[in-house]
Amino acid sequence: MAPPLRTTSAIATALSIALLSYLLCKKTRSKASSKKTPKTLSVKKARNGLVAAIGNTPLIRINSLSDATGCEILGKAEFLNPGGSVKDRVAVKIIEEALESGALAQGGIITEGSAGSTAISLATVAPAFGCKCHVVIPDDAAIEKSQILEALGATVERVRPVSITHKDHFVNIARRRALEANQVALKHGKGNQNEYLDVKQINGYTSDSGKQDPIFYSDCKGGFFADQFENLANFRAHYEGTGPEIWDQTGGKLDAFIAAAGTGGTVAGVSCFLKEKNANVRCFLIDPPGSGLFNKVTRGVMYTREEAEGRRLKNPFDTITEGIGINRLTENFKLAELDGAFRGTDLEAVEMSRYLLKNDGLFLGSSSAMNCVGAVRVAQALGPGHTIVTILCDSGMRHLSKFYDVGYLSKYGLMPSAVGLEFLGLK
Ligand SMILES: Cc1ncc(COP(=O)(O)O)c(C=O)c1O
């Protein structure tokens, strides 16, 4: 039987009231949540932003080298960091510590003298901290590095490579630029008005910049010299990050670690952490041509007579590898806990890079290739059955104009020709 008309219209009224209140309710709910959205988003942003994507890189088994040596050779894939290298960790740590201490003002300029990777990492992460980046780079570094820096929004100065004792070494110029930025900020009343902006002193150095025109604008909020070579934030990035990650990823089951050193931050931070966990983990350096560190580790002296500091330029043709090898002892390297060192040649690094490309699909930069040469040297020294970890610092993409350029390599007699690993005495 059909319901009476009154009942039908009552049901219809009740339904429309229910629908109306549902819609009203929904609107109110969505209003409340849309009020909440920005808050939720900003928390999420802070948690999941670029900085949080740095580190926790995979530890890759390098199959070809492991199979050839009978060891487990593992590479920490640092080229997968957002800024493309191991230096992302260092950049974040340097900026975080400087902001926390007040040495760097919000919106200030981080200056660095770097052959590339650290500068690229600083330029990549600086905006995430609301800061800017000014880079002084030797003009023999691959051109794509300064192109990337400029594309990232950093200001770049390319200068002739000279001895570190020269006032115009790129590191010394970068230090001066931080002081100049502070002078500009003080003059215009910007930046932190605190002890760190003493124009005469920053990071322990005194400026002689009086003769130079300032290159920073009047809205400049001051500068901070990142000083990756001496700033121990570099060491801490690896002691607190890379080292513990390697320990966790191997379940503490590793026999050796090897890496080349530029600033020494990686090898020092990782070796200190691993040795603290297990003193039996052996840590080694692989040193490229032209570097004094092999001598330092194996004989306790950094220089031969003719290599006395200040008398010898870091000749750009000592090695074609970039970012590694040095002729002075940095504060970071001094903390390294090493059991020994190996020497690697440029040709070995070139051959290794092509071997890994062919056999593993790994397209690596020159320092990573040198590290892998080192890993094989350790495997040969320890014998089969050991687990050896090294660092895959950056990708081959940044090395197209030199390390992967046929014309460049043939000019220096470094054309690869190996079929397998015969260049390291293996089949
Ligand atoms: C590409 C690359 N690999 C390796 C290194 C060496 O690392 P560290 O400075 O921690 O010794 C550097 C340093 O600048 C680098 O740029």
C-alpha cells in the first residue's frame, strides 16, 4: 500500500533537513580542516623538505669487484644525495651549526672556496635555510661545476690556482669575502649585531680586504666562511651520519673502510666512528698523485724536501682526479684514525671508472673511481672473505669535460684500454 501523502511529504522534509545539515556540517568540517591545512603542511614541509632527504644513502654491493676479489666490496652511494654528492651532509651541518651559534645570520651569505662539490651542496641547501651562497673556485675545475653553481643561484668567482700560502688562493679569497659581507652588513645595519660580526675576525682569521671593493649589496645580512677544510662540522657530519649509517647497514660486520681525502672530513669522521664501535675495523687512505697524505700516514712526514709547504703549487696536472689529494694537514684530517695508506694513479682511476660502467652500470666521478681502486687494494692486502666499504662520492655527470673526455685523456696519455682488472693485477 502506498504511504499517505502527508507521511511522504514529512519524510521528504526530514530527508531535506538531514541533507541540509549534512551539507552544512561538511562545510564546517572542511573549513576547520582547511584552517588546519597550512599548519599541517608547514610541519610536514619542515619534516620532509630537502634537508631531510640528505643522507641514509644505499650501501651498494659492487658486484664486479666483489666477485673478482672474493671480498664483499660495498659502496656508499652518496651520489644519490639531492645535491649529487657526499658534500650535502657537510653543507647542512656547517649551516646548521653556524645558524645555531649565531655565526651566520638568517638570510646571510655563506662563502666557500671549493673545487666544486661542497660549493654545489652549499648552493643547493642554502635556500632551504633562507641563506645565499658565494663561491670562489679554481679555474682548472671542470666548467660544468661553475655552470651548475650559477644555475643554482650562487655567485661564482673563478680564480687562478695558487699555493694555499698565497693570499689569493681560492680558499683565502672566500674567507675574505665573508669578512667583506660582514663589513657591508655592519655599515648598513643589517644582519646579526653580535660578537660574530666582528669585521676583523671570523673563524680565527684576520681580513686584509681593505684594498678590495666590496662585492655585496647594501641589503646583505652578513657572511660566514664555511671553511670546509678546518671547520669540524665537516668531521661531525660524517661521525654522526655517514659512519653510523655504514655501521647499521653492515650490521657492524665490516672489516675495512677506505677513502681518499680532500678536506679529510669523510675519512676522519667515518674512521673515528667505526673504530669507536670496533677497534678491529681497519681504516685506510687511498691517495692520488701529487698529494702528501700517503707520506704522512705511512712515514709520518707530509713532504719531501722539494714539496715543502708554500714552495710547491698544487700543480693542476699532478692528478686529474678532483676533490681529493692535498699537501697540508687540515684540522679535519688530523682526526682520522688510519691503519695505513695506498697510492692510486690517474690511469687506475680512469680504468676503474670504465670498468664499473661496463660491468655494474655505475657512472662515477673521479674520486669515487679512486676509492674503488683503493677498495681493491685493500681486498688484495687482506685476502678473500672480507667486507670492505668505500664511498661513491659523486656521479660521472660532473666530470664530462675532463675525466670522461677522450680529447682530455689522450692529451695526458690516460686513455683507458683495459679489458678487465688487469691494471690492478687481477684477471
Ligand atoms: C667529489 C669529491 N670526492 C671526494 C672528496 C673528498 O672528501 P673529503 O673532503 O671529505 O675528504 C671531495 C672533497 O671536496 C669531493 O669534492
